[in-house]
Amino acid sequence: MTETACDVLAEASNTNPREPEPALGHIREALDRGSSVITSSKGACAAGALDLLGLARRRRVHLRMESTVMSGTPVLSTLTEGLAGARVVALRGILNATANHILTLMAAGRSYAAALADAQAQGYAEPDPSDDVDAHDVVAKTRILAALGFGCALSLDQVARRGIAGLTPETIEEAARDGRRVKLVASVRQWPSGVDPGLASPVDARVEPMALPLSDPLARVDGVLNALTLETDPVGQVTIVGPGAGRELAGQGLFADLVATIRQGASPGLT
């Protein structure tokens, strides 16, 4: 960035959802120099979304991050623009394609090990799948949703996390007998009335496997599809379902952000 001037920086350097750098530094410097930024870097946005958005406002430029949650499926723009004026009450979502693919196969009778091997063979899971199956990836997306939906900057330890690696076929089968499907669900909501969270967190944010009734719109989201249910006032409940991973889809999210940024004026002097 030290030798480059631009109207819009497309930042996609960071792939670790637990580490904000080097993407965070790149984004901050670009904004501070008066460039708008579009980014797919989950780690940077999870750690610094509110601070970065504040910097963008002060510099009169734009920061957009559609690709960080559900890739090219337009959930963040729906949350911040399509539902502008509505109050967010709660968010719930299936936000990791690899974990959802594994759970879908387990619901069909596969063991966890066999389902994971299939996900790796198809390129959905990395050789080290811990970010996906231990829910670190979903925690990053949950922090981004908390920032945009509730204005809360959450640290890693303010999101309760439990992944799917410990699930057994018996757990999946027991849920099925009760007419339920096990899904890895991210949720953010205000604490119930009368609950004092103390210094723990301004919102109740968690990622955990849940046995959902079949009436729940998230229960029937299978394979590599993802979904996000937004509960708002006065609109009510809105569920968005779409692909949640893939380079082409992430590119679509970046491109959509670029188009939106140009339409809005990428910098004060750009028409």
C-alpha cells in the first residue's frame, strides 16, 4: 500500500478466520489514505469491523464485506441496506458449507470420519479441517454479524463455541427419531429481559450443534447450502438461503461490492 494509490482496494489476502493480519493493516491504511475498500477477509472484519467502518465514515469512503459471510449470497447487504430502518432482534444461521455437508451425510447414515473424508475428497474441507469442524470459521462470521446487526464488537472469547467433531451417529439418529435435524447453528440475540450478562458480552452470541425441529427453516438446508434467518421489527422473520462457499461465489460478492461502491461514489472525487 505504501507505493500504491487507488480509488478502491480489493482486499483478499487473509484466509485465517482467527487472525486479522495482514488484511487488517492493509484495509486500515487504504481507508486512512482515502481509498474505499472491498474485502473478503473474515479475520480482519471479525476483529475490526466497527473500527474500520468508523474510519471509513471519517474519511468519507466506503467499506464493504459481503463475501465474508455466505460468500456471494447477499446477506450483509440485505441486513444493512435491504432492512434499513428495521430493528434486528436476533440472527440465526448455518454459515459453514463444509460442516453442513458433513452433517447432511451423517443424517444419511455416514459416520463422522466417512463424511469428513468425503468433504475433503470433494474439496470442501482442507487437509486440516479444524477451522470448519471446530467452528472457528463460523465464530468469525458471527462476530461480523454482531457488528453489523447489533453494533457490538465481540472478542473471540465472547462467542461460545462448540464444533461438530465430537458428534456421533447416535446423536444424529436420536434427533431423527424426535423429528429433528442436527445443524451447526450460529446465533446472536439480545440477552433476555432480566438477565445481567455482566462483563461477559453485550449480546448472547454462540455457535453450537442444535437439534432443530423440521418446522425450522434452517432444518432443511442441506449439503453446501447456507442460510441466515433475520428476526427484525417490524418486518418479522426473513430467511435467506444460498451457496456459502467457493472462489467464484466469493468473487461474485467482491464484484457486487465493487459495483455498489462505484454507484455510491468510491471516493469523494469519483463520479
